[in-house]
Amino acid sequence: MSEVKRVVSIGAHSLDAELLGGPLIIKYVKNGAKCTLLHVTQGRLEDPQATEEEKQAYLKDLLKQNRRAAERLGADYLWLGYVSSNMPGIEEFAKRLEKYFVDEKVDLVITHWRGSMHRRHIETYDAATLAVKNMREKGSQIRLVYGETFEDLVGFIPQAYFQLDDDEKEQWFSALNEYDVFKGKVNDFPYIPYYTNNGRIRQIESNSSKFTVCYMHASLIENKLW
């Protein structure tokens, strides 16, 4: 039985937290852990032809998609209230995350790797990593891993592989499919075939017999001998 009882997956935009941490959240929920999908910003409607009313309606609907996806994973969710135009500096952002981790007694954080094409992904990495390292320096045993998304692959090194049973894979994709963007209704990126095929690729390279996902360990000082 895992000692991890409190898990938080942090995504820069809606859907990111589910892509990054969904598979592990499914497994930890089964072990009795409390899990949260933490959304830094909501994201926004990119269509240049969209009206202001359409943009606001999209943001309101995203909150419903956040809730439904979390329910599918057996987790809860939280939006930090930020939008891209009012993001705080890294130090302030990290202090907020650290307070949340301490208050919630978080054991495991999952977030973006820094090698990303998106500025907000990088800022989320920087703040979450700084918060965890500050806590570790104070003696906390909190752990941090980086999940895999197609937007954060520069320098990403798979280090920890996890097999998903058929029902776990179905549960993960059912949560992802609560998002219009994942289903191709917002842009034309092929999310479903990409993440389906990526699980097969990770399965082959790890010599696994099942659909497989991977994570990268943060460079943390170990506080005790293994």
C-alpha cells in the first residue's frame, strides 16, 4: 500500500492537469488518497472571430468541464483564479503553492516539465518546483514528478513507467473527453489519436504488456537514505 495520501496535479490550463496526472490519480484514488486537479488558468477561446459573449460563455463552460473531468477521475478540482494577463511573479506564485501544499498536507505533486512551447507551462513548472524544493529544505518529504504532454517534450526523459489496466485507460480517456478541446471542438490538434498512440509507444519502449504512461523525476535532494 502506498504511503501517499494527498496528491495534486497542477496544470497551467484546463485539461493540462488531467493529461499530466490523470493516470496516477486513478491509481492513488484506488489506494484511498485524496486527489486534486489544480488549474492555474482556465485557458481561453483562441478563435479570433469569437465575440466577447462567446469567450465568456466558453470560460463558464470550462468550469463545468473541470468538474465533470474531476468526477470521472474520483478527484476534486480547484481553479486558482488566474488568467494569462494577471499571472503573479514566480516567487509570489511559489509561496501561494507552498502554503497550499502545507495546508493540504500534500505528499505528491505532478506538474509540467520545463521544456515547453508555452510560457504559462514554464511558469507553472518554475513555481511548483520552487515550492517543493523550499519545502524539502525545511524537512518535508513531499515528492514531485513531471508528467508528459505533447507541449512539454523538450528535454523530457521518461524515468518512471506505469501500466494502465483496460478499465483505468477507459476511465482516463472518459475524463479527458469531458473537454471540448480534447474532442477536437476547439482546435484541430488530434488529441485522441496522439495520446492513444503515445501510450502504445511507451508500452513498446518499456517492454510492457499494457497501455503505458511515463513520468520524469524532479532533481530533489534526498532527505534520508533509501
